[in-house]
Amino acid sequence: TMPPLLVLMACVLAALLLWPAVAEVHRPNPPTWPPSVHVFGPEDGTGHIEATVERAFRMNGGQKPINHGEFSSARFAFLFKPGEYKVDVPVGYYTQILGLGGHPRDVVFDAPNGVFCEEGNGVDHSGALSTFWRGAENFYNRRSMLWATSQGAPLRRLMVGGNLTLAEWKKGAGYSSGGFLGNVKVDGTIMAGGQQQYCVRNADISRGVTGGIWSMLYLGCKGAPASHCGSTNDGPGIVSIDTTPVIAEKPFVSVDDEGRYHLHVPMAKRNQAGTDFGWGSVIGFEKVYVARDFDSAAAINQWLRDGFHLVLTPGIYNLEAPLEVMQDNQVVLGIGFATLVAPKGHPAIRVGNVNGVRISGILLQAGLHGADALLEWGNGSYQGSEMNPSFLHDIFARVGGSNDPAEVQAKATVMLRIASGHVVGDNIWLWRADHDVAGLVRHEANPCDTGLVVTGNDVTMYGLAVEHTLKDLVQWSGENGQTFFYQSELPYDVTPAYGDKGYVGYRVNDTVRCHQAYGVGVYHYFRDHAVTVHRGIAVPPWLENSLESPLSVFLEGYGKMLHILNNQGAATTRVSSGQAQWWCEKGPDVPYLPPTATTTVTSATASSSTTMTTSWTHTITMTNTYTISLTTTSTTSFTTTETLSTTSSTTTRSSTTTGSTTTTSTTASSTTTSETVTSTTSSSTTTVNIPMIGFLAHPLTGSAGIMSWIAMAVVVQCCFVAALAVYVCFVRCIRPADESRVSVPLSSLLRLLSRKSQVDRSRRSESLSNLSPARRSAARALSVQPRSLLSTWSPGPNDMTQRQSSLWQASPVGRSGSLRLSFMDSAMDSGLSQSPGGTALLSPWNNRRSIATESPLWRPHGDARMATWSTIP
């Protein structure tokens, strides 16, 4: 028997290792909200609600000083249960108003202003240009509504009983640089006023739209104005598209009558027009982890690995590692502008090769130690799922702003990198700060190269804005990409070298065959130097006609942009005929003809050391009417790496060689269509070392993969210990059902019976008759439980024929069974018990007979011996 302490320790270890598998963990519902979340009900007094909201607004809102609270560290979410509220709710920075109903009409605001936002600067024409980072969702504002904001301030899942005003009119039109509406129903008119541009997606507009300056895009909207390229006396340039190709609305939270909270995940739909106020999939908060800003990334990731969804409450999360989303259909929802600060050298969020993921409502912030990207999606090997796409809703990123670059700078190479397919972005703003807590940003401080890099196929963007990065603002190399509305500003603080290097606001790589973009605008304000850029948008020639209503805008400052798209479109300068220019013409279609490019394949690596003398001629004929003939003669001892790059016009074979080589090459044109290789090789000795690749490689051990093997061994050892503990706890510790039976260890009985008798027959009966009553009972009745290993049959080394008693049938060889030998009435009956190792076979005995009979108690079987059995008294 095992010591009780060891058994107890094994049980505890098994419980710890197997706990997630044997017990389903639930989170509390309702959750425990942090102080940054305020939940109101209709029973709360108007005075209490307005006083609570006003305290937050004094910290993060107001116009004195202008844009008060722009870089505050405070975050707020105000949640309103179903009911009617006669309160005015001003919305400041990092504040979000959320209705908790299943439908927007469940939460009603009926007050003179209701939920509203004024511009942050009421002093001059800057107006709402810096009125960022706030939002309102899932309620009905019974009267008209004011929402004078710029980027990063969305309205969603909303109903407005009157007009929706998007800019203020005080002493002339205050500037606004918005903006985004999604899934909104307006019973009155949308009054865009001084908004420079806006993206309106899936809205029901009862009485049309007025105002706007340069670019307005309506996607899947009912009641939207008709498209026209370029501004007119009637208003801005308009792009209007009847349906949204694929969309799933942003996840939202509701509460039921019992106070339980639910996470709603709307379904993806195709070719959607108008609003969608459906519930979608409903998930109880028992399966949602509600995180606070003091939670570590390790703790949050454990809940994500366990399959929980994640709600990030308001706060600033200084992460020590990325949050990792590695399961299909997982939801990460931030409320109250939860801010994730990227850890050193890593993104704030890393999404794996998964489908159906939703990442929503998060502000990503570059740390002070640099990161390659603030959000990474996929590793480039996954095409995604057309039937189950993933979505990014209201994702905002910034490099700089909250820091003083004279003291320390924020850094990131890229803000958002998407390498998987079938990912949809819905309201994305990526901002390298042009101003911060210390004033204007100068001298390319807080560096960031690019806002968005897309290498995945079938990626779609609705409402994309990127500003002020120091190289290309957007780089797109994935196929079948689509952008519906794009607003950008080139960096203010660069030197003329920026233009000389050919950077642009929106680039589609020359390898892309298919790409569509609608309402792409590139603005420039070279504040510090006279910079000349050749073009704002760069695409291959065969894609020029795939862009609808592209434009460029001179804001102010120095410098100029010569063209809008490639070499198309008029220049925008201080003295140009108009502040904004569009390219509305369509030229002749250009066939796909990728330019010269070099592709290096790095999926496998091999090194070789060769001593050889070779003379060969290689003729390659390509289908595009050309031939490259290469003749090489070489005698050397060398190590070489070769790259063969092929384009539509040239083929180049290059080698890097250490040693002495002589190479002669010639190139000629041809129209043949064959490939010929002639080779003569002599005295060649080659040694090739190919390292381990794939999952066995590890950066700490080169390509040897030792760390992976160690990790695997640890996992296997833990599994073995867990299995042993389970056996000890749940097999060895289980007692027979009949605890009253007196038993004798089987090993003692077998030792007693296996002794070869040296006495006469008259004394044989005494060998057992002198046993105690308990042992005599055990000899006459032997039970083996079904779980015992002794009930397993094994053929043994001699492949002995197995005898079976008519009283029971043995289980098949190698399988567990139950064995009982009891009071046999005839010497002809055979009760058989075979040991686990196949070393003993218990055969017949006589019951209650006076005549002793020779019988083979032990048959030759491994180490067994012959013995006799006599009558038991």
C-alpha cells in the first residue's frame, strides 16, 4: 500500500492539473464593475445622474481651456439600463455612453440636449478639429442631437428622433475633421455643416443630408444623396454605394430584468442596406472575463486560453506582454476607451490564424521602448474564411500625444498589420501625433513609419483614416482588397527628403492584380519645410480605373503635391485654382503587366560546401517571348547562395561566392518556348547541412530545436504524473463494494499452494485444515474485482491452452474482466485464474470429497511448478 501522505499529494496534484477539464468555470453575473464604470437605472434620480456625469466632464471635457482633457488619464463608461431618462449628458474625452437594452428603443433620452458633444475649441475656427476619442451607442435620443467631433468619435446602433448635427455654427462654421456613423436611424436631417469628410455606413436617413466640405461617403444607406465626383455649388464630392459588401455590427452589452448581463455578437451579413438592430448570438457574462486596468497580460491571456470572451473596462493597461487571441469566434470588447500600451518590442494585441474574431472599442498606444506593430493579425500563412470573416470595430491607435518627446519618445514601426485573409475593418483611425502635452511635435519626434500594412487577401476597410506617419501611410500588397472611404494627412514636420524618397499617402504594391477604393483622400500641410511630393496615391497602372473619386487637398503651409493618382490629376498648392482637386476621368484599361521585381524565398535554408569543376550551358525560354542564355565556367572551392528572380522582361541569376570564380554570361532575345539544360560535371564532392525547420526551430538554439524538445518532454512528464495520480486516486483507492468480506492477500495464498508437497496423502489435508477460519474462507472463495489488474488475461511465454470453468467465461485476452472461484462441486469443473504476467494458472480442485485426487494445481507456465490438491474439510 502507498503511504497516505503520498496518496494525498498525488490527489492534490491531479486535481490541479485536471481541474479545467473536470470543472467548468463560470464568472459572476452580474459582474463586479470597477469605479470607472457607472451603471444607472430609471429609478436613479435625475440629479444623481447629472452630478455623476458632470464630475467626469469637468475632468475630461469643456472648452476652458480649449480641448480640456485631451490627454487625460481618466476613462469613463456610463451604462444605462432600459428605461426613460430626462437628463442631459455631455460627453468628454475618453467617455462612452452605452444603452443596455436589446434594442435602441429600450433606452430613451428625452431632454433638451440628451446625449450631446460640443466642439472642444469655441475660440477660433479650429472648432472640433481635436475633438477626439469619445462615443455613444445603443439608445434612442428622442429629440435632435448635436455631435460635433472629428476622428475617433463614432456613433453606433443609434436612433435620433430629430436632426443629427455634426458640426457647430458659431461665428461661422467651426472646422471638423470627422468622422463615422454606423447602423444609425435618423428621423430628421443629417446636417454635416463644416465637416471636411465623413463616412456614413448602413444608416436610414429620413430627410436627407446637408453640408459637408470635401468628401462624403454613404455605404449601404437608405435616403443617401446621389454620387458625384468633385464638389459643386450644392456641396462636397459624394460617393454613394447601395449596399455594404459584408458587415457584422459591433458587439454590444445588454442587461435583463434579473440583472444578468449578456454579450451580443451580431451576425455577419452580405450586401446589407439600412440598419440592423438584431440581437445576434447572445452570451451570458458567465463566459465573459471582465478585466481591470491592473490585470496583467498573463492573467488576461489565461482566461482567453480557457475560451472566455473579454471585456476591457475603462483604464490604461500597461501590458508586460501582448494579449493573445488564438481561438475562433472569440470577442474582445473595450468600453470607455480602454487603452492598451504596447510592451517593449511586442504588439499590444496579437491575433492568431483564426476565424470569426471580433476586436472592438480599443485605443492602442505606443510605448516608450518601441514595437514593430501595435496590433498584429495573423502570420501570413492563413487565408481566413469567407464564410466566417473577422472584424475590427472602432480601433484607434496613436504614437505620441500623451508624452513629452523632449523627455522621452513613443515609438512604433507600424500601427496595424494584417497578414490574414477575410478581415474587415470598421472605423479605424491610426494617428502619429502632430501635437502633444508639450505643444506641437517637431523634427520627426515620436517616429512611426507606416499606419497600415496589409499583406492578407480579401481584406476590407470601411472608414479608414491614417495621419502623419513618416513613410508611406498605407502599404497594401494583398489581393482583392477594398477600401470604402479613406482620409489621410501627410506628416507636418518632415524635410524635403520626404518628397524625394517618393512616399505617398496610399500605396497599392505593383504585384497586386485586383484592388478597389472609393473616396480616397490625401491631404497635405507641410508646416515646417517646403516639401514637394509627386503624387498622393500610388497604384499599378492597371488599377487606376479601380479608384472612385480620389482627391488631394492642400490644407495650408508650404510645399505642394503635383498629382493625385500616379501621374493623373492636377496639383494642389497654395496658389492652385482650388484647395481640393479630384480625378474623375477614366482612362483606357491597361492589362496586367507586373514590373521588374525580385522575390526571395526564405521558407527553407541550406548551406553547402562544394569542391567541383563544372562546365555547363543553361538556356531558359519564357512564355513572354524572350530567352536568357547563360554560360558559366567555374573551378573553385566555395560556399554559395543563389537567388533566381524572374520578371516579365528579365531573368537574373545572381550568386554570392566566397572563393575564386570566373563567370561569363550573355543575354539574347528569342520567341521560342522550350527549356534546354546541358550539363557536364566532374570530380564533385559535396557536403550539405540542412537545419531542422518548422516548429522544431527555436531562436534560442538556432535551428536545432532543443528548447522545443525540452518543452515537449516537460508536457509529456506532466501528463504521465497526472495519469498516475488519477490511477492512484480513482482506481487504487476504491474499495470493494462488500467491505465485510475477510480476504487474504493472493500472493500469500499462491505461495502456500505452490509448495511441492513432501508429506503423505494423509497429511495433505492438514496443510489447509489448520488454517484459520478467515483464511479457509479465502481459500474456498476467491474474488477478483473487475478493476483489478489480476483479471487481465495474458497468453504467457508458452502459449498454453487456456482452460475455462463452466462457471464463468473469461474475458478476451488482454482485456479486463471479473473472476470468481467459489465452492466447486465437481473435480471436473475448472476455475482458472491467470496472472497479469502470464506466470501461473490455477486449475481444478475437489470440494468436500474424502478421497484425495492428484490434480495439476500448477501447470507448466513460466516459473510455475507442479503440485497437488486435497479435499478441503
